Amino acid sequence: MKLAPIINPDARRPMPKPIRVNLQRVFLAGMVMWLIALVVCLVLMALTIPTGRAFWVILAGLGVGVALLVWERLDRRNYSQLGK
């Protein structure tokens, strides 16, 4: 391990540019996973298998996903400028 970049910040290589990512796809993919978990949880509940707090955790995950989609829609211009 080279210590020069730690001791002398000028010896560091330049940072790479950020990658442009479509956050809407990322958030939707996460919500699809939460929906799959919800279906599994509902099937387990229908079979009278105790699921504990899983149902509420899944609903919270879906709620966060919806909030992130709203944020992405309102703040799309700001974060898309980072990748340019």
C-alpha cells in the first residue's frame, strides 16, 4: 500500500466521473423485490404461518420506495447534472 496519496493529496489520481444512472429504474427494481416479499408474506399468512413483523417491514419498504420515486421525480434535474 502506498502512503503517498494519504500523506500528500496532490499525489492522488483524479477522481473518475460519476456514472449516469436512471434512479427510477433502480427504485422500481427495489419495489418489485418488496412486492415479491409481500406476496410471499401473504401466502405464509394465508397458511397461518406466523410472520412476525415482516408484513409491516415490507409495507414500510414499499412506502420508502414510493417516497423515493416521488423524490426522484421532483429532483431529477439536480442529480442528472452530476453525471455530465
